[in-house]
Amino acid sequence: MTYVIVWRFRAQPARADEFVRAYASDGDWARFFEGGEGFLGTELIEIAGGECLTIDRWVSRAHHERFRDENASEYEAMDQRFEDLCAHEERLGEGESR
């Protein structure tokens, strides 16, 4: 099993290229997460209406939570750094894939 977290985003239209660079599978967020034990990857999926989904994969919930705890200030700084790229951001859910 793999622990996944799914987010829905709508990028600011004028900043769509920046959004992709930050949220893609080889983007800023994925490179940040790569430092975490148990990180398996991020996938960016473009869907209708200019919206995107991201799927973050971790070995387990515990691996993700440990990374968040150990990197809380850096995580918050990343979140603030890219906040203006998004017109909408929503955490859709999380769970174990089978």
C-alpha cells in the first residue's frame, strides 16, 4: 500500500507556467519532498476548466507526518512562496492506495 494525498488547484491564469514549475513531478515541491524518507513522488494532472490535481505518494502516513513535523518551518515557507500562484487550492483527501 501507498499513502496518497490529493489536492485540487486552479492556477492564476497569468502565472500558469510558474505554477507548473512549482507543482510538477520535477517541480519545487517534489524536490523539497525528495529530502524526506519515504517520499515516492508527485504527479500533476491537468483537468478541465484550467484546474489541476496533484497526487503526492509516500510509503506511509507516518513517513509523511514525520517529514511535515521535521520540516514545518520550511514547509510553511514553501506554502507562502507559492500561494500567489493559485486562484484556488483544496485538499481533496488522503488515504491508502491498494
